[in-house]
Amino acid sequence: MAKEILGQTDNLSKHIKQKLETLAEMSCQKSEIASAEMVELMSEITGEINKEIAIYINRFGYVEMVSVGTDATAPLPNMSKKRNEYGLCGLRAVHTHPGGDCRLSAPDLSALSQLRLDLMCAVGAGEEKCEFSVAIISAAEGKLTQQAQVYEHIGEKDFYRLHALRIISEIEAEIDNHTLHELKTEKERVCLIWVLSGRLSEREEKERIDELVNLAESADLAVVGRLVQHKDKPDGVFCLGRGKLEELAMLMQNTHADCVIFENTLSPAQENNLNRALGKKVLDKNGLILDIFAARAKSREGQLQVEAAQLNYLLPRLIGQGVSMSRLGGGVGTRGPGETKLETDRRHIHRRLDNVRRELAQVEKQRELKRRNRTKNRIKQAALVGYTNAGKSSLLNALTGADIYAEDQLFATLDTTVRTLMLDKQKILLSDTVGFIRDLPKELVEAFQATLEELKDADVLLQVVDASNPNYREQIKAVEMILAQIKVEQKPMIYVFNKIDVMEDETEFLTYPDSICVSAKSGQGLEDLKSLLYEKLFGADKRLEFFLPLAEAGKLGRFYALGQLDDVEYTEQGVSFVLTANDVLPWELAEYIKNGE
């Protein structure tokens, strides 16, 4: 990565420019103020051109900028993107003084305060010996002041023993202990990261950026920083390139972020490498979705399903970070005490997974019993599916008069809700299912397999689409990929384009087969939707009225096996009822028909 070289360099020889470029690519240990090799090269250049040379080193030990000055000063860099209102800027300045005088000048101390540098170091580049002076900003009552603590005439041996990060951390500890309470909110502070292919269109890129921001906000997180890198292939070690990793570390420091969340799926190795490099919690989008699910699941089945998904997600990530088992689902992501509990935690996860699977098996038996009863009673079923936040729960409420939780946030509904809907005197069951999202984590698809089994029993699927979303076609494709994954893509489908009240033209949506435009909010189109749903469910059915004499009432069970019975009435003479069915009526039961419709 090309480094910035400031100042008047036009009149410098090619030889000097090459040395400056070499200096710009150098690095030192994080703990060093500067390495002996850096100081030697800076002093060498100063001796040849009799000008101040300054370098700005980040907390990873890498030179970010080089500045060429006069015999008395060096130009200051633009630090507007580095500074923050809370503390230091994250760079230390090391510069030479021609002639061997290491004392810090008034402009040096002014630059230290103005730029909020981690520290300012002057190198007396003399012929006989090299001396150093170091200045740091003073902090009082938790705030940086305009005053500096100055230490002059430090010998080489003592200078290279100084621990830069320890000096910096003492200043920031003073700030943290007094003023960082101003930053404390109920929300966790996060930085969001995208590593995107340059082949994405502007619309696709915006969709991916907006989706992660919405997910973070749905998790009640405070987004304090964003970083996008365009890269054809994510880095195998850190996902980000090394230069962007340094930029991310500075961004997290300047924003006091508690956690970093990647839009990209991270391998366990990448996550652990980032964790070590940044010293903060690291999650990918999958981990964030799991945390949202953990916070939203209300039913016992939903909680078990989320826990199973979390455990499967955490298991390969134990190495290198440790996981405290008592904190599953607590906050956004989890980090534990270290690797000494690695084997214990791994065994704990396996045991807990076994227990969760057994409990889920019991729950599935109960669910299967309910499904059999519905099948036995021949009640028609429809299921709402669609991208998260498309308005499925709002539509269920509008159609059935239910009052289930429906908010403008991603994954507001996790637990399957079933309500009764009347269609022209015909009772059906309408279920609301968990919303889908692009690249839904496979752990969640597997864990919610039992819940999604509801879709297999549905006679028709209503795919609810947010008509106001410009990327609705991509969202439809994402939903249909997941439907194919659970093998229900061949089910009869109605495309329900919701939020049509905010659209001017609905023509483009009607190109989809069996499509209809509605507004769950205003009620527009709901009666037409009911009519279309009735046609899908009962279009080929016959409605027949029967009467069974009292002596033949034992045959009533055979009618229940054929279809749906309504208006059942018992009298002293027998039982009258209406049968709705599309099966062929056995001849021996036809004699009980009163009239057909």
C-alpha cells in the first residue's frame, strides 16, 4: 500500500526519495516508540539534506506517513479522520532535529496538543551521539488538557526501553476512568464491516449494506462505525486486507466500539485471528442473526431450536477464544475466559446438544399429533412465507383479527402462529412463519426444520413480498431458494405484494402468476386476496348437504374422513350437516344427500 510523503520533495534527489520510500514501508514492535533502524535512517536522511524528517506510527507499529520539513519544522498531516472527541488520535510522531538538539520546540508541543498525538518524540540527530525527548499530553479530570509532560535528554539505551503502549494506555486509562461514562448507553457500540466484490452493482451493494445496518438496529445495537472494502476475494486470514485491518483497529479505538460485525461469513479461523488482532468481540452476520433469534424466541420450542443452532455455531469456534457456557445468547455474541476450559466446554456443548435434541424430539411428537388431528379433520391450511419484515404478521392480523406481535423490524416473528380464517363460511387455518433472509445460516434452517414442517402440511403458500423494496425480485429468489431447500417449492403459491399503499403503480407486480396487491395497513385488496385464496383451496370442491337418520349416525366418521363438515346439527330424527370435499363420494353414502350446491 503506497504511503503518504508530505512536504517539499520536488527538489530532492532520487537517492533521497528512495530512502524516504524505504522509511515509509518500515515497521517496529508495537511496544517500541520507534525502532533503532527507523531512527538511524531518519538521522541519515536529515544529515544529508539538513531538514527535519517526521514519521507517524500507528499502534500496530507501522509507519502511516512521512513528512519532510525545513531545518526547523516539518509540515503537519491532516488528521481530521484520525481524531475523535474522546481521546488520542492513535498515532505517535517521531521526528529529527538537525544539529543534534533534541529539545522539543513550542511548535512540537503545539502539534502534540492540536493533533492529540499519542506522543511526540524528537531525535537529536548529532554526529557524536543521539538523544531523545518525549512529550505526552496531560489528562486532568478525565479530559485531555493543553499541557504536556516533557522528558528531555533521554539516552539511547533508556529510550529503547520505553514501552509506547504502556505510556499511551496510562493516559487513556485516565480518560476512561472519568469520562467514558458519557459514552455508556444501554446499547452496545458496534462497527460494521463489508468486504464486497467489485462486480456487485450499486443497487446490490446498497442492499447488502442496508440489510446489515437493519439487522444491527433490530438487535438494539448502536452502529458507531462502518467500513467497506472492495476486494474480489476476502483475505484468508483476516477477511480484510492488512491495511484495512489497521484502519478498522483505529476506527474501533476512535469510536470506542465494543464489537465488530462482518457482513461476510467468517470461518472459525478468521474469527479467531480477528479476535486476537483487535482484542474485541468479533461476529459475522450469522452470529448476529443467531443473537437476534435468541432474544426473540418466546415459545419453548423456539428457544430450544435457537439454542441448538447457537451450540452448533459455537462448537468449531471454541479453539482460540473459549466460550463461557453460562453466557449463551447473552448480548451480541459471546467470549469466554480462555482456552483452559476448552475440552470442558466442548464436552459441555455436546452434552447440552444431546439434551436439546431430545427435548426437541418430544416437542416434535406433540406438533405431529396436532398435525394429524388437523389432517384427520380435513381442515384446509395456508401458510404465510416471505422475506423478513415483508409484513407477514401484519397481514395475518389484518385477515384474522389477531393481535400478534408485528413491528417494523427484522425477525419480529420467530414462533409459528396459527389462526383461524373464515372464507365464505369455510374455516381454514392460516399460519405465520419465521421470515427468511438472504444466505440464512444453515444452522438456523436445520434447527427450525420442525417449525418449517408446517409448510409441508400447507395446501397453499402465500409468499408475502414488500412491494416498496426496490430489490423485491432478489428477495423472492432468496425465499424460493430456502423453500427448495426444505422441499416445498412445488406447493401452490400466491404472490402477495404488500405495502401497495405507498406505491403509485402496481402493474409490474401482476406479471407474477397468481399475484395480488394488498396493503395490510389500509386493508386495500384484502377481500380480493380472500377470494383468490378461496379459489385456490376450494375451487374444485363440492358442497353437499346431508342428513343421517339416527340409526345411521355411526357413519358420521366416514364423512369426517372425506372432507370438512360444517353446520352440524343433531335432532331427535338424526344428524344434518354440510360436507365440503373434492373426493369422489362412495355410492353407499350418496343416498344421504339432501341437495347439492
